[in-house]
Amino acid sequence: MMQLHDVWVNWFEGEENGYNVCHFHEWRRDDGIELLDQVPLLYITEALFDYIENDMLDLPKEMLDMMYKRAYVKKGQERHVLDYACVITDGANILALDTIGYHIPIRKSRLIPRQEQLVFEMIKKSKVMDFSFKRRSHQKEYHILSMPPELAIGLTRRERQLKHVMMMGLDQLRTANNIEELRYWLTEWNPKKYPYLRMMDADAVWKALYNGVKHGWSKEHEELCEKLVKGQPFLERMWEIENAQHYQNARQKSRNQ
């Protein structure tokens, strides 16, 4: 079995969508980076890679058996064994995973570019391992709190995070389904809709609001998000954390220039 050594990982926990497992250029200073002293490398099919990267489902038993207690993490001078951890590739994409003792990929990470290049070099003369797994019985379902990739691809880490905060606020609006509230927020987003609001029921107002904001990210999105989270401590805190990080990065970039 192929093994990698001294692998830096930045775990994203509980992520069912690969677009939220940030690539190296989006890692932050305050992320909890770990060093895997040793970890098995598995060359798998594209179908299995997608199944692991974009879901939180049981890993194939044969795959679990193959990686069992073969990975070690370095913490200070101590070396700790991990029950089920490995790096996977389908020949085009690469992902590290750790089940933290379960049978599903709880934690996922990208690798740094130098180690990605090493992975591609290592698999050149290797064959794909075709593990048997239970494929999804239906197409994966996305929803307002788990956006389809086309609504997130192309956004920065900060934009994806703020968009998720905005969607959480919108989800609360939809759950309350107060037509006057919905009309207010649609007017905030698109004042041109105001003359037609009295002719629209709650469903029509909601669809106009959601369809209006779901694509991309802009200054207008950010302003709506900031207004939407006010008075909601949990969402306000998420907003503040993301913006504090943004301004810290901007100051650091300014000092480096």
C-alpha cells in the first residue's frame, strides 16, 4: 500500500459538500492545521471519490479495513494512531479524510500543492482500486441550507460563508412565512417589486426573493445579509467572525506590501 509522510491537513468537519472543503489558497492563519506523520494513499474511482467528497455516507468496508490504524498524527513530540484516515485520489482530485472512529468521512481536508504533486507522481504506475459501495438510490438533494454547487462555485471562502449565513436568515423567514415580513425583505432587495407586492401571496413573494438572491455574491447581497442578521445573536456572531477575519487579512496584506 502506498503511504504519504508529513502531510499537512486543515480539517473541515461535517461538510457534505466538497466546495466547502477549502483548497490551500483559502486556508487561514487561525485554522487548526495538523500534521499527519503517516497516512495511506488510496487510488479510487471517480464515482467513489464523488460519493466521499460530496456526502456523509458509510465508506466501503473493504476500504475501512485497508486503512484501519495505518495513519498517525503528530502532536508535539507525540505520535497518535488514527482509526480510519487516508488520502484519496481519483487521478484528478485529492482529498484527505478522517472518520474520527466512525464509518463516515467526518473530517475532510485538501492538501498543499507540493503534496498534491507528489500524489500524482505516486499513482502514475498504480491501478485504480475498485471498491464496492452502495451508491445513492437517488440524486443528491440540495436545499437552502445545503446549496447546489452552481450557487457556490466561483465564490471565495468568505463569500460562501456569508451566503450560508444569509440563507440561514432566509430559511427562518420562510419558516415564519409572515407575508408582511417577506414583502419588506423583497422590497429591501428589489424596490422595483414594491408596486406589485399587494398582488402577490406569500409563496410568490418568497420565490421572487429567493430566486433574486440565490445567484452570485455582490455588495447588494452583503448589505441584505447584514440587515437580515440584526437582532439574531447566532447569525450576528457568524457575520462578525467572518468580517473580523476579512479585515485582519486585509491589514496583513497591506503590511506585506
